[in-house]
Amino acid sequence: MSDSEKICLNCKVASESVVDQTSHHSEKTIRELVNRMSRIEGQIRGIKGMIEKYAYCDDVLNQIASAQSALNGVSKLLLEKHMKSCIREQL
């Protein structure tokens, strides 16, 4: 099955019609994800500023690692919520 033929199990919509798909997460979960992404966005802007100011490479690399870790945290949270809602409902 190609990527364009995969189907979201929860809403039975082909993945190529992303416009019609919506998440089924609570408002609390959405707020938490958005807040985390806003903090990460600030981290990324800070890293860009560090590079523009010729900051020491180790410092920049540490901040990049921190941002990557934060993104991994968002991914884990989203996957956990997906497994507890969308996938559980299909089982």
C-alpha cells in the first residue's frame, strides 16, 4: 500500500485528503501540544539568533539537542494520545 493509499483507521478517510481529516483529541491535549510547540518555536528562534551572533558551536549544538528532545516529547505525547483514542477504538 502506497503512502497515498493509507487510511486513517479512526475516520476512514484516505490520507491524501488531509483537509477532511481532523484529530479527535480533547481541548486539553490540543492546548498542551500547542503550548509545547510554541516553546519549541521560541527555542528555534533563539538558536537562529545564536548563530547570527556567532555563538560558540558547543552552545548552539546543546540548544539544538534540547529542541530536538522537546520535539521528541511532543511526538511521544501525540503518539500516546493517538494510541489511547484512535487505535483503541479500532481494536
